[in-house]
Amino acid sequence: MVMIYRTLIQQGYLDAATAMERECNVGLAQWDLADNMDLYYVIQDFESYFELKFQKKPVLVKKSLTADDGLDNRRRKPPSGTTLPRISQASAGTKNRQSGASTSTNSTAPSRSNTTTTNRQS
């Protein structure tokens, strides 16, 4: 625990180190690592031992099986039954004018409202 606590502090994760000390109910700050100990060396030694014993490299981390890890909220779909608010055409036109986009009708590309209507009819 002290080794992980000290590594968190060295890497700049002070809030995580403070939370860890609070959760442990042990004064981790009163303990210090020996000079020849480091988390990197412990993991490196474990990997060497594991490879020697099992003739393969250890797998230390793997992808979580639960989808609710909170890391990639951009790609997740909203829960079923949740409806997102529609953007009205008036506010969309205002946004186009504010961004400097052209709203002329002489354009060869179909406007967004026409493509939306066409897609709905299909």
C-alpha cells in the first residue's frame, strides 16, 4: 500500500493518494519505502518470475466486461426509451448564419431540410 501511495504522489496524483490514505485508515505518510524498492521494479520482477515459471508473459490488465466504465461517453447511445430534443429549423438557420454558412437557394447541393424530409419519406 505504501508503495502505491508513494507512486501516486510521485506521479502527481495527490487527490488519489489522499483518498487512498483516507480509505485505508492507516497513516501511510508516516511510512516510507526502502531505497531499493520501487513499484516499477516489483512489477518487472513479477513479470520475470511469471515468464520463467509459465513460459509466457503475464497479462496485467484487460478490457472491462462492463460497458459502464464512464470513459467513453461520446460513443454510447442513450438508454432505450430516452428521446432527445429536436432542433427546430428556425434555430438551425440562426446557427448557420452565426457560423457564416451560406443559406442561399441557388446552391446546387440540397438544403438540410430537403434531405431530412426525403429521408423521412423513405
